[in-house]
Amino acid sequence: MRSLRSVPTGARFVRAARSLPRDRTATFAVTFSLIVPILILLAGLGIDYLTGLSNKARWDSSADAAALAAVQAADVYVTANAAAMNSATLVTNAEAVAVTAGTQAFNANAGTSETTGTVTPTIVMSQSGTSFTAQVTYTGSVPTHFGPMVGVNNFGVSGSSTASASVTTYINYYILVDISQSMGVGDTLTDMSNLYNLTAAMGYVNDNEPGCVYGCHVPINGYPLSNEEVAHGAGIKLRIDSAKTAIQDVINQAQANAVNGNIKIGIYTLQDNPTASVAPNYAPQTIMAMTNNYTGLTSAVGTIDLGPNTINGWGDSDMADSISNFASKLLQNNGTGFSPNSPQNYVFLITDGLQDIPGYCNITDHCTSAMSTTACAPLQAQATVGVIYTSYLPIYLQNNPANGYDPLYTLLVQPYVSSLQTTLQSCASSSQFFFQANDGPALIVAMNALFAASAQPVRLLH
């Protein structure tokens, strides 16, 4: 009987090792064949995703274009039709036109190919004051090419955009100028000194003192020229001159910003009317009634002058009485600003806040006081009120601080100086409409700051 020989252990390992390469190749082939479809699917889904992102970017841009087109269309419609419609109808029609324009703009930018997706925009218009806001939202669907393999036939896409624009606004600017004698003070400290030195050298005596820092409008003591004429003849500016320059700046800005005559200006002075049959009469004097005739306004500004300095004990600037007269007789009701028949009102008041009041309360038979904190209530009820406080600078004896205050300044002005700013701040509609000007140049800067252009640029909010 033949015996079986056992195979050495080392030989068995050699045989197994020889078979390994053939087994690894087979395993890799099987594994690769299983992974490739997954890799292809992932790549395809990536392409689908990028396609979806591309569509979203395009539709986001379309939403931006739609929002801008909508508010621009509302602006154009209001500008063209403001004079012919009431505000409610105007807003309703403008919003309808805006939605149509916005939808057209969205569709034009979005494209309509079914192979790239479908999208539906929604445009909602709102109005606040004289501003329109367009909110555009959209929902879209982007078909997938590889997604159906995993049950995803399309990607949902959504987005939004908002734009706002202020439409052409109809505004009436009422400019009230205090033309009492304190507005005739030298424009700057240098002007005050120059005027004092000149009038003193000319031998002019005012209130028993040589020289004067005021360019008073009426000649006194038989002098051939008033202090105002002396000042202007020597090229010395008075504060009233800067007030006129400031008003002219507003006229120029109005002309530059006006659309279809939407900005009107009226110019009025606050003073005692010396021609009134009953004195005192503090009804404001109309330099030029509300108009958009900017050339006429420019000419009218040149006629503004200081008021008469009477000696009948009344003075010439009871501010509270003047404001009350103005509000009841000249100031229209405040409107929406959407049409010429419904303008928004702004009142710009230029004053130092010190008023003359009827009575005989001191040795000068001349009574003064600060304006009441409620004096401007009639204006605030019908307008946005802006105030430029032309600071009442100290008047020194012989224009020298070392000599102390001028006696009349001590008597008539100093007791009220500390309350003037507070009073005039309460007169303004808000802090942003209150400015203090210590001299003429500052007055001009303040007046320019008060003037607000009626049109704001169209802008995307997000």
C-alpha cells in the first residue's frame, strides 16, 4: 500500500501567495464596477446643483431689476398725473402701473425656456408719505437630469428683493425773516467793529454814545445817512445781508431740483407795519407770495430791508403776534405732497427770538421779552418748522468788552439771552430743524442745511 506524503507547510504559503494578485484584481474590478455609477450620479447631481445656482443668480438679478422698475414706474406715473387726481386714486393707479412694469422687467431678465426652469414672481407695492416701496419675491423650479435616479425631479429656488423711491414731492417753503433792528448788526465781529469805528469817526451819536454796531435803517439826529447806508457804502455787511444771501441760496437750490414746478417759495417779513391804520399791526408783510417763479423771487429778495425803527414805544417785532397772524391768514393746510393741490408745508424762520411787545415798562418806553415757548404752535400744526437762531451777540459800551455791556443791552436784551435758544428750539419741529448761527456766514450754512431736496434717489434696500 502506497503511503501519502504530507505537503510541507512552506510550500502551501508559496502557493497561496502566488494566487493573491489574481484575487486582488478581481476584487478591484468588482468594486470599481459598483462605484462608477455612484460617482457618475454624484457628478450629475453636482451639475444639476450648479444649474440651479445659475438660475437662482439670474432670477435674483431679475428680482432686483423688477423692484427698481416698479418704483421708477410709480414715480413717473405720479409725476405725470399728480395735478389731475386726488391722492388716493393717484396711489392706487401708480401701484398698479408699478406691478405691471415690475413683472415685465422680471420676465424679460429671467428668460422663459422650460429647459432652464420655471419661475413665478410676486410684486407687492406699499406707500408711505411720498415714498413707494416694491417688494419682489419669486419661487422657481429647476428640472434635474440626474436627480430622477434618486427621486429628485427638480430643485426648488426662491428669493426676494426690495427697492424704495421717493416720488416727486410738491412742497411749499414759507420763509419768514425777522427784520427788526437787531438783524442790522454787523455780519461778523469784524463788521461790527468796522461799523462802530466808521460811525464814530463820522461823529454819529446814537443813544448819547459815539458810534454804533447797528446798521439802523432810519437816519437819526438829522444825519444825512442812516447807519445802514453808511455800512453798505463802505462795503460793511450786516446780518440782514447774509439772510438775503441765504434765501437766495434756497431759491437757487429749488430751481435746480424742481420738477414740473413742484417746489414753491413764499417770502415774508415780520415787523410792525407802519402804514397800518391801527398801530401796532404785526401782520407779516408779503415780499412775494407763494410761487415757482424763481426769477421773480430772486428780484424780490433784493427788496428785503430792515424794518422801521419807530419811537412810539411799540418797537417793531412782536414775534408771537406776527406768527399768529401768519398762521391764520397766509399758511395753507399741510398736504400729502402728492399733488400741486396738496403740497407739504415747510416754514423757515430766521430770528434772534427777542421781541418787542406793547407797553411802557421801563425808562426807554420800550418793552422786550423772549418769545413764548408756545408761540410757534400754530405753525407746527400746519407745517414742518425749521428755525435759524441768529444769536444775539453781546453789545459792549463803545464796542469795548473792557467797558462792560452797553446800558441798553443790559436793560433790554441781557435779561432774556439765556432763554432765547431754549425758546427757539421749542419752535422747531425737531432738533434736526434747529440751527444756531453766531454770524452771517454761519447763517448761510444753516439755511442751506435746512433746505431738503424733495426727491430722493431710487435705491435697493436689500
